[in-house]
Amino acid sequence: MSALSKAKGFKKSKSGTYLSMAATAFGAVGALKQIKKARAENDTLRLVDAVVTAAGIATGLAILYRELKRLGDDDVLLG
């Protein structure tokens, strides 16, 4: 098995999905900092940008959570 096929398999594994969720959640920290800075400076355009970014992060987390549940459905022991 080549390293590339192992890497592709990791992306579809539970641990790969957890890692993707952690990276996405880490991006949420940056978006929250951007929101706080925009509010402090009363910069509406930056605030809109930060809110749209946060919405994208929330959507990404929801998709990853759905993928995690699908991976769990394949496991016979989880019910």
C-alpha cells in the first residue's frame, strides 16, 4: 500500500475526521478574535466578513459531524 493511498484512507477514518474537526474548530478561534476586533473598531465590513467566516466554519463542523455519524453507523458494535 502506497503512502498516498494510506493518506486518502486516513481522511475517511474516524481519527482523520476528528483531526479535521479540531482544525476547523481552531479556525473558529480566529474568527471569534476577528469579530471582537471588528466590534471594537466599529468596522462593519470586517464584522460582516467575520460573521460569514464563522457561518462557513459552523457549516463545515456540521458536515464533519455528519460524516462522523456515518462512519459510526458502519460499526456493528455501536448499534
